Amino acid sequence: MSGRRHAIIIGGGIAGPTAAMALERAGIDATVFEAYPADAGAAGAFLTVAVNGLAALATIGLDRPVMAAGFPSGSIRFASGTGKALGEMPIGGSLAAGTVAHTIRRTDLYRVLYAEARRRGIRVEHGKRLVDATPTGDGGVVARFEDGTTAEGDLLIGADGLHSRTRRIIDPAAPAPRYTGLGNVGGFAKAAVPPIAAGTYVMTFGTQAFFGYVRSPDGEVWWFANPPRPTELSRMELAAYQVAWRERLLELFAGDAGPAAEIIWGTQEVAFTNQHEMPRVPRWWRGPMVIIGDAAHAASPTSGQGASLAIEDAIVLARCLGDLPDAPTAFAEFERLRRPRVERVVAWAARMNRNKMPGPIGRAVRDAVLPLVLRRAARQSQAWLFGYQADRRSGGQAVRRVG
């Protein structure tokens, strides 16, 4: 026996494989158990890994493979539904080497993480849906899966997303995800758009819905929309939306300036989901079990920080486990370091989301004030959000200015 501790990681999204690789650097073995089959793909179209996420990936040698699979995305231009330019701001500035945020297809990010995990000798088992987990008498834990199999380890990390089973096992009274009042639709189009540098986002506060797009280096247009709805769509309604999505979206953006209609016409298929955020989760850990990423704290996609916060969690948790004598002590320190930051991001994203759904008076006020807000944000340091360094040895809060 090697004498090394072994971690059971539930969830093979972003946080799970990243945590496994970070733990391996800390001298802890890990196996990732993913509920879906290997060819199930990934929900959603694309995402942004911010500079703080890339800096965290760099600590375990993952930044370059991830950046190679995406493209730089350094700034955002905002406009109103009437076509009025509202301003431009950087997406977090740049790191010391000039690195800026990168946009990447979800499927490509998953592919890179899985390939790197396997290259480093980490085992990933698919078709393993967690049913229950029980602490053992010697301080370890046994996980039980839907297919009747079990796994035993020294600790269990729940990286199983918004609808986390691990969160409920740790605390049966844990809150459920909260619907934000918006949907997420995303896709890829062959469409002509106004001349703009590749990697620059254009985001429009439409009269009925929010729309954003970015042109990739090969000319393809990557886009998303946030159609508002007072109640979230059921599974049956989601399926119906997948059939009639183009007509529904064209109706929402029919009266707006900009290329939304052309982009929608140039898209063959979309990914559609309800948009959720995670309210404050009172308990992140119990005994040898802990939750990270969206299972513990999920900001709305408006933040652009979901992937980066999950990556930060994985790095900080691994360092806590590597530096401290036992899992409960490490989990408590992890929570101390991470909770204030992630809850601040969740609250900040919720405020931003409300700007996407104002009435006529609210739109007028927003369009008048936003240019001033953007100019001020561009001048000020955003170090609290983008300058975070996931390095527990410096207290987990070694923040430097970016930009």
C-alpha cells in the first residue's frame, strides 16, 4: 500500500477533473465518478474562463491546454435595443504575460480536462450516479451508486453541480437552486455581423430580451440570449422550445437594432436551459464529505465566473487538504477562505441580472446611467473579482491588480 489518501470525486464537469489533478499534485489519489456515459457530451454551448480562472489553472499546468482550445476575449461592447452605444469595458484586464479571458466551447473544455486527467493517470468512471454516501468508523466514507456498485475512500468531494446529490447527503435541509427569471439559449452561426475584432463581445439590452455574441477567429459567430419568463420551463416545455426556438427568438428580437435576427437565422441548432443561481448553502461539509463549485455556490451565467470559481475551488481545496492534518480541518479552512468571495460574486451577478429585465422606465434609467458606470469600471481596478490568486499559502487572498 502506498499510504496515500484517496478521494472519491462525484461529478465529471469542470470542478471534478480539475480537483483530481490538483489533489494529485498535493499527494492525494483521486477517482472521478460521473453520472453520464462517456459520450453524453456537455450541457450548454460555450463559456468564458476569466483571467482568475486561468491563473488558477496555471498552478497545476492546465492553463495552456485550455487556452489552446479557445480564443482570447478581451472586452465587451454594450448597446441598447435601439442601437445606442452604451460603452465598452475590458473583461478583467490581463495577467502579467498579457493573457486575457478566453472563450471556449463547453465540449472542448471537457475534452481538454478529461484528456489531461487521463494523461496524468487519474481514473474516470462513467455511468456512476450517486445514491448515498456514509462515513465509516475509521474516518473514511463509502459511496453507493445507482448501478449497485460502491466505492470507498478517505474523503468524498461533491462536484456534482446545481442539482447536487452530495449537497443533500451532507444536509437534507439544504436549499434547492433558485430560478433567476431568465432562460439561456446559445448556439453557433454562420452569419454576417458588423465589423468587429475577433474575441470582442457585443451585448445588447433588447426591448424584450438580452442578446450577446462574439466572433471566433475562424469567423463563426458564437451567441447567447436570455429570454425572460416568470416561471421556469418544465421538461416538456423545454422539449417544445427546442422544436420552435427560432420562431420564439425572432419574435423577441424583431423590433431591436443589431444583427440578432441574422445570427438566429444562421444557426442550425441551439442549447436551451433554465437559468439558476444557488442561494446561500449553510453547510458545505460534514465529516469526510464536502461540496465545491456549483454544488456549493452557483452565480448566474451573467457573472462569467461559474467555471473560474469552480477551478479556484478545486485548487484551494487541494492545497488545504495537502497542508492540513485531516479532512474536517481542511474543509473548515477551505470554507473560511472561499465563502466570502463566492457569495460576493453570486450577489454581484444577481444585481447584474436585474438590469436585463427592467420595464420602460428602468430601461431609460439604465441606458442613461450605464455609460457612466462602464467608464468608471474601466478606470478602476477590478482586482476583487479578477485578481484573485488561488494560493492558500498566502491566505487564499493574494490579490494583485490586473489590467
